[in-house]
Amino acid sequence: MTLDPKIIAAFTPTGRLRASINLGNPILAGRDPNTGEPAGVSIDLARAFAEQLGVELELVVWDSAGKSVEAVTDEQADIGFFAIDPVRGAGITFTDAYVLIEGAYLVRDDSSLRERDAVDREGISVMVGKGSAYDLYLTRELKQAQILRAPTSPAVVDTFLAENADVAAGVKQQLEADMARRSGLRMLPGSFMVIRQAMGLPKGRSPAAAATLSAFVEEMKASGFVAQALQRHHIQGAAVALASDVT
């Protein structure tokens, strides 16, 4: 695939492709236990896109979604991996989704809460990761429950326990991992939302650059690259998003 040099330049104002990586979402990124280096689906996609552009890749790594969003919005990074959200859309142009991830609720075993629809009540406190997609979504959707915020998504359950909140909200797989290391917890059935995880670039970059990134995501879905990356990193519970009408 031969790309217009102007499009390549739009993605590499520093001469390299800077990819903003959020280590707070274990579905998409983490650290290799052997090397300590960032690894995961988003890193695989970033490398593939840099290869397509024919440029060097620089990973800009963060511990939370909010910091990763700020990096791309402020043009400190050229691409990123985010849950699609209208608030973030003010500074980021999103592709269509490449992965769908469930958001779930966790409570203590002795909680009176049994159904997710019962969470939005006066007197109920819900702990979320600050600036996460769940924070943005629940801030809009919950009308009576109080929202509390942990510094990052991986810290939600520990903060929920430390501050005696009623509910922890986050990535289903992260909550399941927390249940395995902390006793006396259970999940409420079902999911309160499905996250549409996409790639994005700063709003000020050219429409041609945005179209190129969107086409790349569709190619990665259609070729099986995303599915293979999920399998390679042993990710359970995330689904490859359906193809869009991007051409």
C-alpha cells in the first residue's frame, strides 16, 4: 500500500509515530511479565500501523485512560486507543470500533444489590476509574447514585474496598481478576454497557489522515489481525467489532 507523503507527514510531525498507550485497560495493554515492556492488542496495532506508514514507532505509555486521552487531544501523541465517547470526541477523531468490551458491576458478597438496574438509587456509591469510559458513561447515566473516582481503573476495587463504596464499576475482565485476589466479592449479572474500543487521532489532523486510520482499522478486522491478537494475548470475553461501511 503506497500512501501519500502528506498523509504520512500528518501522522508524524516529530518524525516518528507516537502511539498513546493506556495500561489501565488489561484487555488492550499491559506489561510483558518477562521483559516489563508494554504488550497487548493496542501495541500490536500500533506497530502494524507504523509499519504501514513506513515510520519508526514511539510508545507513549500511561497508567489511565484520562492521561492517554489528554496526550492525543493535546497533540503530544499522534494516535491512541480509546473507548468511543462524545466527551472525548471534542478533541479526538475516532475510527469505528475494532473491539467490544463489557462494563460490569462488582459488589461485596453481603451486599443487598442483586441486579444492575438496582444500582442507581439514592444512597448508593459507585467507584470508577477517573476519566475512564465508565466514568464518562455513568456520569451521564446515573441520576441518583453517587459516583466516586479511583486514580486509575486497575485501582478501582482496592479503592472501593478502602473507601467502603457500595459498587465497583469497570472492565469485566479486570473485575474478575480482582475477585480472584480479593475474597468476599461477586459480580452483578450482565453488563451495564458495551464499550466500543477504537483508534483515534487528534482532531486537528487532516480528514485524509482520519480516513487512512479508519481504513487501517477495517483492514485489521477483516484480515483477522485483531482476532489473532486477542488470541495471542489470551484475552477472553472481548469480541471483534463488526465491519463498518468504510471503504
